Amino acid sequence: MFDLKKLIEQEKFVLYVVTDDKFLPQSANKKDISKIKEIVRRCKDGGAKILQYRAKKLDMFIQLKQAEEMKYECEKEGIFFFINDRADLAYIIGENKIHIGQEDIPPEKIKEKFKDFVIGFSTHNISQVKEAMKKKHLLNYISFGPIFKTKTKENPYPATGIENLKRAVKISELPVVAIGGINYNNIDKVVKAGARVAASISYILENPKEIEKRSQKIIKKALENIN
């Protein structure tokens, strides 16, 4: 069973890797499915504990095949697996862990249909953190960001900065996953702000052959900077 608080207690710091269309194979043929397996294996070998399948632009059939494979590989490798946004996709492939945003189906509606779903919820400012706490009984964690400027998302929210991350961690009664522009050069600021889980996209996935190395580096530096 997924319990992020317990995972943080065990690991002290948790690396959460999120995929993006530009770092995913663009089909579901045999060769590209093998790349999905490699991403999972390299993330696991690098020390990542959570992997989220996020694909906004790929055809639904491709998403289905890739998500199925990633779920299977994550279960095999002992990595917690989340689906981004798509409650329907999660249901179809038999996954009960989902991450949703401010503009997605609200958590209360998801819980009405899927009572056992584990839900992560995006927040982008302190007001949204406070609103999320009103629904904390429906959620397992919140993410907060982008902490730094990021080019991963189109029309991203403004960067929140480290001081707002500190406030979010203080206000939230749920684990906070810091996200947005996080890399080796700034992970020390993130953990010193109190975040014990950091999500990374570009830094980890932009060079497939360096996934393990970059994951290990960011985890090592994070642990060195936790008080």
C-alpha cells in the first residue's frame, strides 16, 4: 500500500520521476516499448521510488500501451506508479494511483466512483495549498510548484520560489512534492526549504543513458543537505 509519509520516514528523501511526451517514445511498437522498460529499470537503479506516466499529446492507444508496460515494469522493479490526470486510463489498466491538477476532475468526484484511488493533487500557490487542505481527507499528497522556471509544460504557472515552498511545507498537513525546474544545482535549496520529496522531469530524463547517474547524484546531494 502506498503511504508517502512512511516512505519519507524510511528513505529520508524520495526522488519522484515524471515523464513527458518529449522524453517518451512516440509509438507503442516493440522497439519503443523496450525503451519504456529501460526508463523504468534505469530509474530504479538510480534510486527513484516513484514514477509517474504523464503524456499529454500522444494518441490514446499509444498512452494505453505505454502505461500498461510502465505499470508492469514498475511493479516488477518495486517502484510506485502513478498515472497523470487520466482516471479513465488508470481504471482501464487496473491502477489505483493517480495525480491530478487544478483543471482536472476534482478529487471528490474521483473518490465517488473510485473509493480506493490514491490521489496526488497539484498546487501552484499558497491559496491553492490552503484550499487543498480542505480536501485533505481525499488526498494522499500535494505537489507544489513550479519552484523554478521550467520549459517542460506549455503555459506554465509562474515560478513559486523557495520561500513559498517553505510556506507550503509549513501549511500542508500532507506530504509536499516539490516540482518544477529541479536539478542537481538546486536540490539543496529544495530540501533546506523542508521538502522531502522532489519530482524531476527534464534533468533526469533528457539523457536516457544518464538516468541512473543523475538520479544517484541528486539523491546523494539531497541527503547531504537534510538537517
